[in-house]
Amino acid sequence: MVAKNSKKRKSTPRKEVAPKKKVVARPDSDEEEVEQEKPKSKRPVAKKQAKKQKEVSSSSDDSGSDSQEESSVSGDEPKSIKADDSGSEEEDTSPKEFTDENAKWLKPKKKKEQLLSSDDDDEEDDKEQDDDDSDDELLEVERQAQQLDEELLAEQEEAAAELQRTIDHDTQVYQLPTADEWDTEATDRLVAPSELQSHITQILYVLSEFQERREHGKSRADYIDWLVRFAAELHGYIPELVRYFCTMFSPPEAMEFLQASDRPRPLVIRTNTLKARRKDLAASLMKRGVTLDPLARWSKVGLKIVESPVPIGATPEYLGGLYMLQSAASMCPILALDPQPKERILDVSAAPGGKTSYMAQLMRNTGVIVANDLKAERQKATVANLHRLGVHNAMTCCHDGRQLGKKYPQRFDRILLDAPCSGLGVISRDPSVKVQRTIEDIKNCAHLQKELILAAIDALKVYRPGCDKKSSSDSGTMVYSTCSVAVYENEEVVNYALQKRDIKIVETGLEFGKPGFVRYQQQRFHPSLALTRRFYPHVHNMDGFYVAKIIKLSDRKPEDTLEPEEENEEKAAVPTNNDKASSKKKKKKNKKVLGKKRKGGDEEDDDNKDTEEDQAKKKKKGAKFSVPPPKPQPKEKKKTNAKVTKPRRKRAATDA
């Protein structure tokens, strides 16, 4: 009984291991073909049917008794032996290890069917099922790797296509559209910005190597005209402004300037050192969730706001006067002016008070600051900011800046002239400049700036050599600045002041910025204008700005030296009654001299000397120059001809 149980235990695992797979029913013809293809399998059909019945009986009688199982096992053995005996002699030669039970799990039926089946449809279905199973069996990492491979392949294909496009673009010549074609195309449809940008890039590509890439029969001016037209339409400018920028910069730099002017500048605040330190202010703002960084090395009070969940202009720190909203470029004129404590300073155009408050904190609330502005409405903001920031050394007034030189001549130690301008440097804050400003408006602003700079120089004290220490009050320094990049408003104005007043351009003291223009088209400016500084949005990521530092050498004006000469020339051109009388006297004297020559003698030389002296005296009397008075000469008495000859001869002899 034990031995039988052991046999049962050994045989049951084989039955469990063998997978139970569904048998696909095929027609009888297929079975006959399979039997014909496999002549080696000589087992009879009755034996296979007995095996099937045995499997069914074993599966149904798993819960039966041990005796029945033993009988079934013992009953199978003699049947198999009998079947083997009834078989041919070739079966006796076959190895005995391969039995029917082993065949079930050594050779599954599914593989047999795949090998025996010759239909292509079945093979394709099996492959699809295998692919689906393999996809289901892939891990997440393998799926991601497969996705990355597909993306890499797509990128390679795109790179190859782009390379081909680049080759085609380089080999072909860009042809400019005609005016009629472009007008009709623009009226028929709305031109996309990408199409305009492609035209601009192609024109810049041609201009970089114009002789090799230009279209036959087209000049450089034609390409510039179309570049101006495309850029004006793309960025929303009037064409004359874009053309003016193209004269100031190279075409690629002009396009960079236009693109940078459309982008907003970073938000910057200035710490009010009268009430707080920058470190403490940064710590308090960071507690409110503000992300900030120091502005730059050249500024000790500036902070750049990167991100803020609260409005920067409405925090308790702002309302308490701990900081002021001020752009980075507007701090540069104050750094160039370098105001010192206990000085008298004039801010010609002060509203809204950002630069005035910065000067006050550098002066430590000492000295006097006169904050002037033409419009009283703008001064309301100036007063409010000065009160909020705690400035006590400033006074506000509303005067015409062109009259300050006459009202307060030589009164101020330092002067800041942040002149009103066209605003071509702050287009990102005021986009209306693109359409509203024309070249004529810029020239009108330049005329006003020339008047303001001359009046400011007249109100400035004279610079004293040797008194340039920080403790000195008579510094005679002035800073001229604008928020524009136009040459009309910057270099031309300063060059005009150099011609009209005795001033000098000096270093601004700023470590960054581009030098000012010394030449512009046909114009040539003073070489010292290279010491001025320009700031651009596409170079420094700041507003467009211009800063020039000036010192006053004397009160002398070139006009004062030119006026007397002009008056003398006018008087010489128009004869007067006195000139007529003097001409008559000269004629009489000439007649007398002629009579004396006829008589002969040395009297001729003496008479000629007298006439020359008289002429010199008359010239000195008629001139208006400040000339020292002539020396008094002894008067000679008139004598008769008989007595005059001998003593005159004696005097001449003694003189000789």
C-alpha cells in the first residue's frame, strides 16, 4: 500500500506540470494530411483514443479511493505492453525513455500545431499575438528607453531635413519682392509675423556678404529699404524711426535693438539708506516670499526683483519709505554727479523725485537741493515721495529751466540736468513712442535741450583747479543725461554747448557703458565726446540712456569776443559824417606835403611822421576795444618859415 502511494505521488506531479491547452479542432482532411506527412509515428489510432479516455477518467476520479487508482495504473501497463507487442519490430528498437506521458509535457500541442500548420494567416496572427504579449511584458524602463530611441530617430530625421534646407538656402539667391507684388499680397491677406521675420533674416544674410549674395541689379540701398519696411511692419514702428536706427547702428544691431525694446526690463528697487540698510530690506522682503538678487557690482543700494507674490509698490516697506522704485539706468547720472554733503545742488527737471531723493541720501540729508520742474502738477508726486522717503534738505519750485541762468547766475556747486526727451530709450515702458514720435519731434526736443544746457551752465559755479577734493564746495560739476538714444538729443547738444561756453568734458566714473559717438554720418564732433557713456537695452539689459559729465572752466563766452569785431566791420562798411570830415583833412595835409616836397629839404620826413601819428591817434579813438591810453607828447609851437629851418636842422643833427 505504501509502495502504491509512493507511485501515486510520483505520477501526480507530472500531470500537474503538463499544461492543459485547448485543442484546435481541424477538419478530417487536415488530420489525414498530418498523418501522411509523419510516417514515423506508427502508433495506432485505438491507442490514442485509449489515452484520451484515460486522461478523462484520471481527471474525473481525482477524489477516488487508492485501490481504484492502483487498478487503473496496473491496468494501463499490460495494455501498453500488448500494444508494443502488436507493433512492428521497429518499435522495439526505439528508446524506451520516451513514453506517452513524457510526450505530453516534452512536446506541447501548441508548438506542434504551429509547426504543422502551413497557413500564412495563422502565422501572422501568431506573430501579432506574440508582439502584443511582448509589449505587455515590457517593463516601464524598457518602454521609456524605446520611446527615447524613437524620439532620437525623429530628431535625426529632422536634423537631416534642416541641413538640406540650409544647403538649398545657401545655394539659392534671395530675390526681393517688387512693391506692387507686396502691396497686392498685403491687401489680399494678413502677412504672418514668421514670414516677415524670415524676410528680415534673409536680407541680413545677404548684407553680411553683399558682393557675393546680392541679386543682380540690386543695390545696398534697395535691401535697406526693404529691411526697414519689413521691420516697421513686424515691430509696429513708423518707417522713419526704423530708418533712423539703421543709420545709428549696423543692420543686425538695429534689429537686435528693436527686439530688445519690445521686451520688458527687470524690476529694480533702490534702498533708502536714510531709513534702512540693503541687507535688512532684502531679509524683510524675502519673508514675504519675494525672490530678489543684488543689482550689480557698481550699485550698493540696488536690488533686482526676480519674482514676487505681492505687488512691490504696495508693501508696508514701500509705504514706510524703505525703498524706491527706480530703473537701473536712472541711477547712473547720480553716480556720475557724485554729490557731496553740505553742497548746493540744482535738479533742473526733478519730477517725480527719484533722482532727487537719491542725491539726498548720498548727501546724508545735509546741504540744499533745489528740485525744479516746469509743471506744478508733476511736483505733487515729487513732494509726496520726498515726504515718504524722509528727505529734509530739499525744496521744490516751478520755474522755466531756460531762465534759471539769468535768475541764479553762478549759484550752485553741482547741477543735474535730466532733460526732457523723446523717450526712444524707454520704448518698453511706453510703446506709444513707436507711432507718435517723428524725426521733427526729436529735433524740436533737441532745440529745447540746447537752451536748457546753456542756462544750466550759466547757473553753475566755476570749477577751480586744485579744489576737486570731496570737502570742497566749489566743484563746478554738471551732468547732462537723457533717456534717449538719438544723436540729435545727445552728442549734438553737448557739442553745441562746447562751442557756446567755456566747458570741458571729463570722465563719468562709470565702469560700464559704450562710449559716445565722435562721428555720425557726415558730422564730426569734438574728440572729448568719447568720454560720455551710452547704455542700450540689447547690450546692458537696461533702458536706453546717455550720460555726459561737464566742468565749467570760466564765465567767458565765445560770443563776447566776436561781437566787437562784428560791430567794427559794420562801421567800416558804412561811412559816417566823421569819416567824411577826416578824409577832407587828410586831403589838405597831403596838399601841404606836396608843397613842401617842391621846396625840398628834410622837412618832408618830419611832416610824414606827424601825419602817421595823427592817423594812429584817430584809429585808437575810433576803436572800442579796451586799449591803454597813449602817452602824452609835447606840443610844438608854430613858427615862421625863416626861423624854423635852422633849429630843426640842429635837432636832427643832435639826434643823429
